Amino acid sequence: MTRIPRTSRRGLLATGVVCALTLGASALLPATNAMAATGCAVTYTTNSWDGGFTASVSIKNLGDAVNGWTLGFSFGQSSQRVVQGWSATFEQSGAAVTARSLSYNGALATGATTNIGFNGSFSGSNPAPTSFTLNGVTCTGSTTGPTTPPTTPPPTTPPPPTAQTPAAINGKLRVCGANLCNQYGKPIQLRGMSSHGIQWFPRCYQDPALDALATDWNSDLFRIAMYVQEDGYETDPAGFTARVNDLVEKATARGMYAMIDFHTLTPGDPTFNLERAKTFFRAVSARHANKDNVIYEITNEPNGVSWSTIKNYAEQVIPVIRANDPDAVIVVGTRAWSSLGVSEGGNATEVINNPVNASNVMYAFHFYAASHRDNYRAELERAAARLPMFVTEFGTVDYTGDGAADLASSTVWLDLLDRLKISYANWTFSDKAEGSAALRPGTCNGSSFTGTSVLTESGAFMRNRIRTPDNFPTS
Ligand code: IDC
């Protein structure tokens, strides 16, 4: 398998342009509101590499609330092309580009910002557009007209799974060589967040929180951590099955991939939960067999057992899923808390020499950036040349899940995962008072989940990493 080097999301050249736009009142607002205040600001930023670039466009409404918008701009040269956009419908004719709002982001309250973006190509230079229009009206700068009290923003509704969402773009996933590939057979990387134990933090996974995860974090993936012990599944199998099903539906409605994590931890022998696993996966795979966005993680962190015990467990659980869903991607935990054996003195060779006997299978690797460093990175990189790896859980902190975020080590880790196109989910999208939690304590008691004011240091770091434009090839 030849690894295809990934074009860097963070390219060689970064340019930033801030433009002021004024909304065209007549085109945007009902006639009765012709005296409304108008104005907005746009930030246009690009990361460029040799012949390609990613543009991030941030549109802030400084005037009264609007419902639906069209942004127009012209490239300096017609060799600059929009290749693939997101969060708006893009059209290009010659050098002229229009971007129209989608159903879920057309409403912009006073002071609200919406972010759109696209991947582009160019030859020669790649100048930023110098002028923008909104609904055909040339923008000139500041807010004009009387100010009116801000209107109540419409209730948040999840974005429909349009062609703009990660799940809609990539569709059904499959393992190709040592990669995760999308419906076009191209290697992709999914970047997202793991829940904390759903038995403890149900309020963190209600609609506003998941809206923010999908549209403010631009998360591709939501991992649903269903503990089996510790007041989890074993205490109420039907109830937890229903909760997981409900969370899969919520992820689906927002165009994210849903990873169903059978969160075994103690005891470390997955065989202890074999019958529970069969019962659980029989139910959830029957329910979601027709979806393309569900990934099954059949055991979180085996520990204190041999690889052959884990492989044996996998080869009993996988057929239960396959009976309902013949080709979904299934992730198998590895020895020593999904460290490929490293945390118990082993390495990936035992898996490379004796892989699970099933197709569309990946292997889990977990790390905690303040505890696990170069030797773990080296083993993951070595394994990833041979095995399809998925970092289904990692923390920016130490292995206890608490303590300070080690952002230097986390950056080295995430740069490695980006380079190798290894998908990941960060522990945790929750407001537990511990260093690994992305949300500040108490956040889940409220209804506001967007922006950085609700985030911990780890959360702000992860949101920055996850919300950058994806690289999902479609041809
Ligand atoms: C930790 C949580 C902590 C909780 C504990 C319970 O962060 O709040 O009290 O589980 O068991 C893992 C596990 C994951 C751990 C996490 C941090 O998959 O369940 O979460 N961790 O210790 N493996 C390595 C670290």
C-alpha cells in the first residue's frame, strides 16, 4: 500500500485580509424594515500550498438580523477556482464567485458570525478578493441606519445532512489498505470528540451542545462512550441501548459520523463482557444497518490480557454486527489500554502478524499527551504503515484524564495524526471538572455551547484543531 502524503491543511503560506461589508438593506430585509441598521465585517483568510489553497470566510452581521444571504466576490484572476466549498452553496463564473446561505445558517442575528469556506486551486499568484457584495449590493464599511433592539434569534435547528456535512460528503466508509477511505475511495481523516460516560453527563449531549459540536467545532465525528461497568450498560441494557440509539440519531441529523464505543475498562478482559457485547451490538447494528455514518468500536481498552484473547473476542462479536450490517467499519481495541501493547512492554508486531480475521476492520490506539510521548508515537507510526489505525480516544492531559493540558506534546501528536491521516476523537466533550474536559464546569447546565468562553484550555485547543477545514477528496 502506498501512502498518499496528505496536503497540509496548514500550508506554507498564510494570508489574512479583513474587509468590511455593508449589507444591502433593500435586498435583505422585508420592505417594512427598510430603515433597519445594516453592516457587516468579513475576514478572508487563506492557507496556500503549491497550486492549492483553503479559504476561510467569516461573515459577521453588524446590522439588524437578516434571514438569508448571498455573498459575492471576484477573484483577481480566473485561474483561481473554487474546488469544493462548505457551509454555503458556491458557484463560479469566470472570476466571479457567489456563496449562498444554507437553510441552517441563513439567519444571522445582530452581532452573529457565520463561517464558510472552500478549497481552491490557482496558478501563479493567489491574491485575496478586494471587494465583496452581499445580495448584489457593494459593501462600503460601517453600520448605517437606525438601530433597533435585537430580535430573538430563531431556535437552533440542526443542519440537515446536506452535501456539505462530513457524512454526506464522504458517505459510506471503508478500509483501503492501511487507510480509512470515503465513498470515492480516497483516504480521509475524521477529527472529532468523544463524549464522557453517557451515564454521568447526559445533559452534555442535548441538542444545543451537539449543534455546537457540529457547526461551531465542525466536528466530523461524535464518539458515544457507553461504559459497560461503573453504573453503565450492565445496570440497564435496554435503557442504555436506547440512549445510544438516540445519540446516533442526533449525530446523524447533524451530518456527523457516530462511533458507538462499548467502553470496557475494568475488568480489562473483554471476554468478561462477551455476551453483553453480542446482545448490545446485535441491537444497535440492526437499528442502524441502513445508515452510512455509524462506526462500531467493540471494546475500548483491553488490559492485562493477550492479543489472542482480544482477537478471539473480536472474531465472536464482529459476526454479530456483520449479520445486520455487512460492511460497516469496526474498530478493535489493542492490548494494554489500546496502546498496541506498548504500555505493557509489547508492540504492534503481534497484531501485524496475527490480524483479526475480518474485513473493514481498524485497530484502536489511545494516548494521553502528557504521559505518552516519543516511543508511543514511533510505534503508532510504525504500525500505521501496516495496519489501519484509528485514535478513538486521546487526551491532551495525563493518563488519569486530569491535570494540565500538555499543549506542546498534544501538538506534536496531532501533527503526526494529520500527516498520517489518522482519524481521532478527543476525550472529552463534557464539563467534568478535570483537565481533559473541553467544557468549563457548569456549562452543560446552560444552553450556550458555542464560542470559546465555555471552553477549558484543552477545549479551546481542540476546537482550534478540529474546526479548520477538512480535506475530503471527492474525485
Ligand atoms: C476517566 C475519566 C474520569 C472517570 C474515569 C472512570 O476521565 O472522569 O472518573 O474514567 O473510569 C482511559 C479510559 C477513560 C478514562 C481516561 C482518563 O478510556 O475511561 O476516563 N482514560 O483516565 N484510558 C486512558 C485514560
